[in-house]
Amino acid sequence: MNDYIIEARGLYKTYHGEEQAAVDGIDLTVRKGSFFGLLGPNGAGKTTTLAMLTGLLEPDDGLLRVAGFDVRTALDEVKRRIGLVPQEISLYPSLTARENLAYFGMMQGLSGERLNGRIGHCLEFARLNDLAMRRVETFSGGMKRRLSLAIGLIHEPLLLFLDEPTVGVDPASRLFIYENLKAMNSNGMTIVYTSHYMEEVQALCDEAAIMDSGRVIAKGPMSALLSRRGRGVIRIQTESVPSEALRLAIESLPDVQSAVIKNGLLTIETSDPEAAIEAVMGLLREKNVKLMSISHGAADLEALFLSLTGTHLRD
Amino acid sequence: MNDAGNWTKLGASIIKEARLIVRDREALVILFVMPLAFVLIMSLAMQDAFREKSGVFTVAILDNDKGAVGQSVIVAFSSAGYMKTTVFEGAHTEADVKKEINSGAFKFGVIIPEGATTLAKARVQRQLRFAKGEASSGVNVRLISDPAMRVDHRNLVAASLSRALAGVENRLLWEQFAALAGMKITPEREKEIRELLAANRPFEEVKPEDAAGAGVNAPMPTSVQQSVPAWSLFAMFFIVIPLSVTFIKERQLGALTRLKTTPVPPLVVMAGKAIPYFIINQLQIALMLAVGFFVVPLLGAEALSAGNSPVGIALLTVSASLAAVGFGLMTAMFCKTTEQSTTFGGTSVIVFAALGGIMVPKFLMPQFMQSLSIISPLSWGLDGFLDIFVRGGAVRDILPEAAGLSFFGLICMGIAAWRFGLKPR
């Protein structure tokens, strides 16, 4: 019995006219029932990977099985088992909430009593029962997001892909999305989630993969990924932008694992924050660098991402 | 479409698209109100221009002579196919004729002076050198025209008048020769001479022909026969804008992406788009024909005369719709933004319309432009409709146009499907 709902081996894609591969031979597996985060800066190949996983784009090479079916040979079987909540609102603004649900439900092959039942359930889920007959163009951003999520669930997929589902969403709707995704995951649905919000991914996902330049540069359970990069992060702001010589000097300190300068800010990863702070302060005094602020926190996905890619995810 | 579920999906797609169209007021204005306004305005505005082109000049004749000259002019003008004559009798004056022309009731007026026949006879006798008395000037028969009349049309009527007067002169000469020969000229003799001359004219009537061999007397459309199919075709092709815009919006909003992750064949997606617009095209032509039949006459123009081939009209409508929908789908596939599709779609249809004789009738175009019009599918459609409406054509007569439009539409649809297949699935 295979435990994986997504199996990608040597997945490769180059766009017409491009020399560099958008996805460069990645291996990726997602366990059934997991909440999987897919991270990467712009141009990392994340969107292309998602497009291949959802059957929107055909891989140039490699093996790709989703929900037990080969995407190349049994695409319709794959499509019946997956749902996609795209980054865009992906609704018809001049149709009502019910008409949108009915249309996409029918496109998924639902009809009759089953369709009506699912529409009712999804309206209830999105808390849009009272607004079912209102045109979507009159909805707030949060209501549209909730409806978009509900449409992704209309056919009860085994595997749900969410691409930046909380962009432009008010805090209440964001909380609604978090809670419901967690509940659905607890009930056995596998979720693949991409987001620029690191804290979201860290809080929701139990597994993650980080992509950069078309490759997976780190993957695994969230706890393993975080422990891999030490216990803490120190952020230092100096009066002037730190020099490369200063960064190298800090990185060579015994308790420091890495030091990165980005936007004038020095981010240091360490396994022993207290010892590292003391050593760094001593070095700054010695180099006569004036300190403006210093903060310390636990190791997080943001720091991991920064150390792996040299960039903030939201850049 | 071997899966029965695909028919349900197609039905759902058609209903969805119909709702999007019906709820888009701007699209409805473009698709129905705009062509309706064009049909009404152009049918009424172009009435006179089409009447002139088809050679129906209205002529008022004021015959103060009541003799052979006046009679000859009236007979000559009445028998010419391109003039509709009205003889002013009773107490009318030259001022009355001018007033009628200025009011637009007549395009030309012919003033035959009192005593014209007597004076003409005297002038002929002087030519033969046996006239007595004082010399006099020639008879001055005058032609008055609407100032807006084209010079070539004025020259045409003036030439007709001169020819009629030359005939009178010829006859008078005959009569004088007969008198010289000792024949007594009685009314019966005059009639005999007139018939003899008419039956034995040395030259046949000259009938102008154009290089294409159609002849100037080939049937010409009325303004309604031109405007109704022309602006209907324009409106049918104008679906390129709403069709491509809704498709591009679907792409931009991500709905198409979501749709592509559902188990729906691309053919169903495209057919779901095409069929509602195909139906709209049929409604457009039905509405425009109804306006031509029933509304235009209420506003003073003549009702649409649509020939005798409803099957031919239906065939042309269907094939023109295939062309329009195909062109719209192709535009949607190649344009990335709604601005691009609106600009490209709008401009291309207007250029097709200008070339195809929609805005300026083809018969008013120079030969070079008429030849160029072959590249416009609107021109094929219009030619087909005019074949039926004006020349009494049947299905077999419009088959080339219908085949051309259908082929154009299928090629465009093929390109659109190919392009749709290239995009992310």
C-alpha cells in the first residue's frame, strides 16, 4: 500500500524559448493526509510545480503520480480527485454564489440531488447561506475567498491545492480559512499549501519543501526542518550598513551558524543565542560599530528560508 | 463527446455564458442596439443616394408649347427607364417648378417655352432658305436641376434632352422636305412620318455596359436592402469583442485555470463559449430583418424586399456566424489583455467592414478597392445577401459565399483550438 498521494521523480519543465529549466528534475513526495507547505521565492519554480501537479502543465520529463494515477495517462482520474483554490479569486463576478458553485460542481461531473446537496453544504461551510442568490461582484474580499475555497471542495476532493489562499483577506476570514483547513486535514484530506506568509506555513503545515531556482533545496517534516537550523535567530541593526568583512567575522564566531545581510539588517542563526549575543556584541565594540537595535527569537521558517536562499520570501 | 456527462457540462457552460452575456449591459448595447441604430439611420439617410444610383431621376416638365416639341420631350423622357416624369399642366409657372425642385420633390425640371414648335419650324425653314421674315434665335428649351445633383447625372439628363430635341429637328426637316416635294402635311401625314422615322432609325439605341459585363441596368439595391444585411453582418462580427473579452477575463480572474483542473474536455469549454454567441448571431439577424420589414417603412423608407430564398438567408446567416464566432475565438486565444482584444477585435472588424462595402457600398468604390474587398469575409456575406435580396438568388447562387464564410470560420476555430491546446491544460 503506497502512503504517498503525490510522487514526483525527476520532474522537469522548460518553457518554450527559455534556456533555464523552470523545474529542474525535482523529487517530491507528499504523504496521504499530510498538510504540506510548498515555499519558494518568485521564480523558484513553485507555480510551475503546482501547475504540473494539478494537470495544468505537462512535464517535459520525469514521473508524476497524483492520487495513485499517472498524470500523463490518466489525467481525468487525477482531476476527479483533486481540487484547486488558485491565487486569483477564480469566480464569475456576475454570477451568484449558488450559480458559481453549481457551474463548477457540474464541471466536476456532479448533478441532481448530489449537486444540490453539495451546494448547500458548501454554502453552509462558507457561511454564505443568506447570500447564496447575491452576485459575487457585491461580495467583500473575504467572502470571495471563502466562496473560492468552497468551490475547491464542491466535489469532495482527496487532495486540495491552495495557492496563496489568504492574500488580501481580512483577519476574520483568514482565521476562518485556517480553522477549516485544519479541520479538513484532521478529517483526512491532504492539503498542499503555498504561501508567502511563513508564519502561516509554519503554523499549519506538518511537512514542507523549499524551492529555489527550479530545485528543491530542503524538504521534510516541519520539526526536522526547523531543528536543522539551530535554536535561535538574532537580528541586528547597526548605524551604517554592515560590511562584508564584518559579516564574515561574525560568521566565524564559534556559536554562529550563519550570518546574512539583507536590506541593511544582519540576521544571525545560532545554536546558543546567549553566547552568540555576547560574542557578537564584543566583536561590534572591537570593530567600533555602533549598535542601533538587537532582537532575538526562536529559529523559524523565515530564518531557514533566508539562510537557504539568501532572500526573504516576501521580497 | 462520448461521455454523456459531457453533454451536461456543455449545457451548464452554455447557461453560464448566457448569464454572463445577459448581465453585461455594455455587451448587449454593442450586440443589439448599435446595429439597430445603424440599420435605421443608414436606411433612411442613404435613400436618395441609392435612388440616384439606380437611375430614378424625378423630372418635372412644364410644357408651355403644347405642340410637337413638348410632346416629343415628354414621350422621350417617359420612355427612358431612368427618369420618372411628371408633366405640369394648367396654370403652372417656371417658379412653381423651381419651388418643387428646391423642396426635394424633383431633381430636374424641363421648361419648354410657349410657341416652341412654331419657332422651331421657322428655324428649319430658314435652314432650307425658303423662310420669309426676320431672322430669330433658336428655341431655348431649358433644363433646371437640383443644385446637389452630381455633374455626371446632370450631363446625362441634358444629353437625353438634346437627343429628344434633335429628333424633333430631324422630323421637322423631313416635313419641310415633304412640303418641298409638294406633299401636303396633314396630321395623318405627320404621324406617318413620325412612325417611319422611329421604325427606320439608322442606329440602334446605345446601351452602356461596364467592363464586367453587368451593364448599368443591372439591378441595384435599395438603401434598406443594403443597410439591413450590411449592418447585421457588422454586428454579427462585432461579437468578437464580448466573446474575447469574457474569455480573457476568465483567464485573468483564474476561473479558466480552475476550469482546466476539472475533467472537462477543451472542446466542451470552447463549444460552451461558441454556441451562445452563435445563437446571439441568429437573434441579431432576425431582429434586423424584422426592423427592415416592419419598422423602416414606418419611418418613411420602403420596406425590405428580401427575395424568395429563406433557406438561402438561413444558410448565409449560419455560415457568417461560424466565421464571426471563429474569428472571436481566435482573437481571444491570441490576445493577452482585454485592451488588446478590444483594440484588435474592434479595429479588424471595422477594417473588414470598410473594405467589405458595409460602410461605403461597393458600387461607389473605385475598381481597385472593389477588388481589394475580396479579402473581407463581411464582403462575402454581403454579396450573398444582395444576391438573394436584389438579384433574386437561390441557395445555389450563394453557395460560394456560404462556403467561403464557413471555411474561414472553421480555419479560425482550428487555430483557436490549437492555441488553446498549447496553453497550460
